[in-house]
Amino acid sequence: MNPHERADPHREWAQEVGAVQCEDIAEDLAAAAEGETLLGRSQRRHVERCLRCQAEVVQYRRLLRAMRSLRTEVLEPTPGLLADILANLEGAGERHAVRSLLSGRRVAYLGGLAAATAAGAAGAIVFASRTRRTRLAG
Amino acid sequence: MPHDVAELVAAAKHGDREAFDELVRVTYAETYTLAYRLTGNEEDARDVVQEAYLRAFRGLRRFRGDAQFSTWMYRITANCAATQLGKRARHRHDELDDRAPVADPRLDHDPQLRADADDLRSRLHAALDALPPRLRAVVVLRDVYELSHESIAAELGISESAAKVRLHRARHKLRDQLFPRRDGEASRAV
């Protein structure tokens, strides 16, 4: 090595922590902080020796804790909301009942129509066969 | 009249309207909270909650009970909110831009003075409000309500990988807002 050539501390450090760069694992840090993803060996090795990535993991953990804490926080609904929801449901229930009634009547009507048609057809067949028999007898 | 949510659900599934009304009374504040977090305003939140309970009422027979009722309501609410935001976005395209700028956190925040949890929470509220709705929906559903990536993708009508990308971008923005970097310390691009 040329004695006049200055050593680059960042380059040496980067070589020391391996091929993984901070940017390579940026997307995995939050998931790792959440416990959803396990970092690979080389990634873990990088984080163990990289203060910047360690700080990010800590920040993501604090962020996630704060987010989870919002779950227990319930906002005060605007006045009248419950009444509006129940009225809406009532309206929907009534519409449903009317539809059911109408479809029930429709079924009964169609059923009656079908029965009447069948009865008429049967009557016509009986009448036709009797007429034929009368003609043959005559 | 049963008071346990599971019992109310069972009774409502058998056509007991009063049981469903009671379910609404027990859960509507929480549903409204989620709707407000997703839409960011009272008016939309009210519409979303009403639509969510209508859908729940119509689809209750399809609720198999393998998830909690609250989780099922979260999914319906998320779906209704996505529809509502879609309607709104058709009128105001600017809200759909994921890269909408957020306020520079370095201007107002001093981490030394704002270290306690309550303060972190209030800053978190502000940071969430500043997020574009599409990013906010994903990070709220995942990190507050712990829905799976699959459920989030299904209810928001996006792919699972898109949901993960949005989640990463949202978390990154929130982290940058809550833990502002010192001058000269560049944020990583996402």
C-alpha cells in the first residue's frame, strides 16, 4: 500500500460488516422490528455492527408500540350516529320484509296460475277424449 | 337479551333484530373510530359506519364465526372506507398521490422535549393525518388493527405485494415524521 494513500475508514468499515449495505435491508427492518420477518444471517450481522440500522429498528419498535396503543383508543362518535345507524337498519329491514312479501305473493300468484293452467289443460284433454269416444260410439 | 358479543351474533344470525341492534350499540364506537382513522373526517366516517352495518346486517348469515365479530367488522369497514375514498378521489385526484409531501418534521419537533409516550402518540396522530389516505389505510389496518396482509389486500382491492409496498412507505414516512433526522443525515429513499 502506498504510504501516502489515505485509508478510507467508511470503505474499511463497509468491508468489515460484509456485503450487506444499509439500503439492502431498509425494507426488512420494520418487518423485523414487528417480528414478522426474521433477518438472514448476513443481515443480522450487519445490524449488529451498524448503529444506523440499530437506531432504525429501535425507532420502528417505538412506532409500532405507539400504533398498537391506538387500538385501545376509542373516539367519541358524532351525536346521533347510533340513531341514524339503527334507523337505516330499520329501513333496510322493512324493505327486505316488503320484498319478501312481494316475492312470496309473486310465487303464490305464479303457483296459482300454473295450477289453473294445468287444471284447464287436464279438463280440455278429458273433454276431448269424451267427445272422441262419443263420436266413435255414434 | 344476551350481552356477550358471540351470543348476540348467534341470536342475530337466527333473525333476532334486537340482538343485531344491541351488537351495533356495543360495537359502533369502535367501528366509527376505525372509519374516522381511515377516512380522516367525520362526514365520511359516518357514511362508512352506516354502510358497514348495513352490509353486516345483510351478510350476517355468511359470517362463519371463525374470526371475531370485531375483525369481521374491521374488514367490512375497511372495504366501505376504500369505496368511500374512491368516490371522493374521483372528485379530488390530489388526495391519491402517495408522494404527497408531509410537513417537515424538523421545523417543529425537538425530540429531547417530546420524549414521553403521550407526546409520541399525539405526534403520531398528526403524522397519520398527514399521510395520503391510501397509505394511511394500509398502515392503520396492519399496525393498529393487526389485519393480515391478505385481508388488507382483499378489502382494499389491491394485490398483497402492493399492500406490502404501501405499508413500507407508510411506516417509513411515519418514522421520519416521529423521529426526525438531524441536519445532514439523509433519509433513505423508498
